[in-house]
Amino acid sequence: MTPPTVAVVMSRLKRLVVPDESWLAALRGTLRKIATDQSNLVVADGTAGTDFVRHCALRLNVACQTIEVTTVNNSSGDDVTFRRQDASATGTVANVAQHGSDEIPLRDRALIAAADTVYVLQLRPAGNLHRLLKERIEQQRGGIVLVDLPGLQSDVIKDELHKAGAEIWRPTTEECRPITPVSLIVEERDNKDRSIHPRIYEIVPFPSADGWEFLAHTTRACPGPWPDESFEQYADSLVESHPEAEHSTLSALRRIVVQKRLIASGKTIRGGRPTVSFTACPLENLPALHRYRTHRVRWDFEPYGLCIRRSWLQSRGVRPVLYGDEDLWQSLTEDERPFFQLAVGDSGINWTIEQEWRTAGDVCLQELSANDVLLFVPDFEAAKSIADVTNWPITLWPGNVETNPTPPCGGG
């Protein structure tokens, strides 16, 4: 008898994933159950969380089938086909109708239609996934399992779907455990010793704006892999529940301090040449630049970073950007273009207030002395975390920190 097909679905995830999120624990528990039941797991590229489902399944030796949607036009809809990743076999497993006015992507419909059983992790009210599950129940197809861990579904949705026929299943702590044990390297210091001899650190005052001799680099959270990290490494750290999987703004600063390197990025640079950016704006004036940029779904000038003496950076190729317009860009050589910055953007933002400096490529901080650097964080707890990995001086961000807005997830 052919094993039943199952799918693991979830609403769209937040951009920044943290290691202790319920959906990660639920994913591990669900895939372990699928492995025990010897069911056939199906996934569909482009659906929420697909890359994590596929990677976690690989780590747990659960075979995947990838759902593909054909472009056959017929009166009843589009055919949904599948292929095994380890074989070339294909076959029609469902027939999905979709009308032109339907807002739900066909790949989501295809995945729900192709599975005998659908395991539901994180579920957003009134989203695409919620609508598809209700349609499945109305069609009397059944086979919906709500994975029951805190924070995955609201009680209202859970009660609604359960009364309509959905099953509720709670994985055990053992099933949800990290895929491999976390290995911690302790450098001849344990928690007991540290409680007896706590680390002593000092919050130093920052230099005034008068005679400011530094350039500042602020860090930000990193949704997804670090710049020098593959998705596989990133996913491993999450499913294994490594502390290093935390990609918050504070974690970004800790990583810079530990690696003693600023890694260049070309994501927001015209031409894509990887650079590292700084500002000549004095630290006491930086809170005025801490603004939420809706078009980038992020904050500019977060209250975490480091100030490095300007002369030290200049000796390593850091220089002011060239503010200008399209005419200036066209006149620049290829070597000059990484330093170009539009003076006034399409949205009317005057970027010259950032007083930006750049360098092409990474900045190695191995030779940076404590006299030439000053770290800054927003509070004492963050200072403790940073002091744990460096002897560089630390000061506090000179203003109140706004609460970061939670951008809408949208989609499923």
C-alpha cells in the first residue's frame, strides 16, 4: 500500500527568526512523527517556510517530494504534479481550480490539495492558509492536524477549526528537541567561577561633538544568513538551537567584536560593489538619525555599534562618499563608483545628513587598539553581553531607544 502524503504548512514567517520560536520546535517534532509514521512528505517551492521544512527533513532523513504546478488550461483547473528529488518519477496527484480573481497563490493551493494530511504550525487569522484550511474542511476532505504548542495558533482559530473537524496534536518535549546536541566550548571558565569572580567592566563617557575624531558604524539585525554564511549553515544553527543562531542587532555587534572584522555588503550600494559604511556624525547626534525606513523594512542607525578613530580608518582606505546626482554617477570611473551616494533620493530624503564614509571591501580590526575604538550599546544588559567577549571600552547610546515596529507579515 502506498504511504499517505503529508505536508507541513505555516503562515508567512517574521523576517528575523529567533532560535526559541515555537514553530521551529513544532517543525522538529512534526518531522520526527512523519519519519516514525513513514509518510511521504511533500513540499512546494515558494510557500512559507519551505526552505526550513526541506532542510530540517534532510537532517532527519525524511524524504521529500516537490510539488510542481503545470500550465495546462482546462475547464476544471490546472493539474498539480510532483517529482521525487531523488528520482524522475512524476504523476498527477490532484486537480486544482483557480480563477483569475483568486488572491491565493496556486502553489499554496497545490500543496494543500496534494497532501492526505496537512500538519499546521504557525497560523495567522484570515490569511491565505487559514482560508485554504477552511475550504478543505468545507470540501469534507479532512486530514488537518493542528500542532499544539504555545504561540502557534490563537485559541479562537484553534477552537474554530477543531469544532469543524481538525485534529489537535501536541508533540512531546523529546520529539521537539534540537536535532543535534549543542556543543559549547568553555575557555577555562565555568559559570560557578564566574559567579564567584564576576567580570568587572566600566561604562566610559563618550567624547563630545567638539573635536570629534571618530567615524561610527552602526549594526542592525540580520534576517537570514550572515553575509559570510550559507543558508545551510544558518538553518543548521536554528534547527540545532545554537545560541549563535540569534541574529539580533546585539548579536551582530558581538559577532563583529569576536571576529574583529567588518564584512562588506553591496545590497544597498549602486553597482553592487561590497563596501563598509561609516558616519562622521558625532555619537551624541546619532539619535536624530535613528529612523524607521518603511521602504527597507528596517531602522537606520540602530543604538549598537562602534566608533573608530578616523585617522586609523583613513590609513586603511576609508574616505568620504561622493554625494551627487545622475550626472556625477555617469562621470565616475568604476573604482570611484562604490563611493557614490545620491544626494537626494526619489522619496525626497536628503542623504547628505548622514555624513557617510566608505571603504571597498572588508575592514580587518585585528590591529585595532583599545585607544582607537569605542563600542556603544543602549543599556547595561547589552554592555554586560559585549563586555563578556572584549576588553574594548564601552559607552551607552546617548538617547532613548524607540520600540521597533513589527512590520506586517502579509501573505499566508
